[in-house]
Amino acid sequence: MQKVHIDCASCDARSITFLKDCTPDQVERINKVKSCVHFKKGQIIFYEDNLALGVHCISHGVVKLVKSSYDGREQIIRFAKSGEFLGYRALIADEPYVASAECVEDCVACFIPKDPFLEVLSENPIINKEMMKSLCHELGIADEKITSLAHKSVRERLAETLLVLHDNFQTESNLDESMIQIVLPREDIANIVGTATETVIRLLSEFNKDHLIELKGKRIKLLDTGKLRKISNMG
């Protein structure tokens, strides 16, 4: 970890976070109290079951939220990317974190202490509304995942996972729009799907053979999103 300084007013991620709706005075107040850290790939930003003392804004990079099960296995709950906040649900609910935040790649995260953040939240109804929308969106994603795990086959869930990863990490600067822009080990993909790593490797090989995808090392290119969507039963 290495401390860095990023001004909220000039941060590239500011335009897609709740901070875009802050007044100049609120931005300045947050600037004075926040601390920014550069994390290496694999480092932990915060740990499951620790108390939330503030919120973390991802200025750069991708983070996975990982929850441990009773038998020691890990479950990836979701991913967060540049411009997203982490830990606000636990902070608002005054509860411990339900998952650990691990960097998928090198990241820069800014920490905003609890009191200044809640102060701005109470002052600004627009930010309050955006926070509520974000919480509801996360709840909807969780409901969809529970339904998927309960009713879909592993093959269907893998196709769905590939499509979601592709859609969630697309950017305007992508040179190849059919390529999944995030590179994950097969173990992580299996974790998301909810199956064994060996099963994911076998199914990816089948998708590759059927020309649904193209495997380029750890990278995955989607060749036929229409058929993948039909397999996934996403509608």
C-alpha cells in the first residue's frame, strides 16, 4: 500500500459517483478529511466482519467483494469498479462488513470517514436519493443471483456470467468490443457461477469448440452473444 493524493475536483471517477452531486463546499470538506491509497493486485481494502469506519471510493481499478462460508470457501458477491463506493451499506446500517474487498488489479481507493460522509448525506437530498437507488440496485442483483443459483443449470449460469462480465466492464476505449475486459482466473469464474473450477474449465472448452467464445489464454472473447443469451435464459 502506498498513500497518494487525488483531488476530488479533478478525479476521473468523480463524474460517475455520488460526489458529482456535491456542492463545491461539500467537495472541499471531503477533500480535507479523505485519504487515498494505492493498493496492489490481491491486497485487501477491508475485511469481512470488521466495523465500517467510513466509505471507500474506487478511483481506479476493479475490486471483488468476497464472502467466506462456514467451511472456509469463498463466494464472490459482486465486483466494483472505478467510480463506485464500497462499505456504505454497512456504515448506514451500523453493521460489520458482510464481505472482504480484494483488489482484482492495482487500485486506488479513497477513504472518507464516517461523520463527514453522513453529514454530507444528510445535507444533500440528491446524494441521499442516489444512495438509495444504489442500495436498491444491489438488492435486485442479489435477488437475481439467488434465483439463478436456485433454478438454472451450471451451463446456463456460466453463459449468464460471461454476458454479465462482458456488459459490466465495457468502456468506450475498448478496442475489441467482443472481448471481456476483466481478466479473471478460472477459479474466480467458478466461484461466481457456483460450481467447481474443473466444471468451468470443461464448459468453457465446450463453448470454445461450439464457437460461442474464443479463449486467448486467460482472456475470453464472446463470438455469439445471441446464442449465449439463449443458453442463459436471460430473456
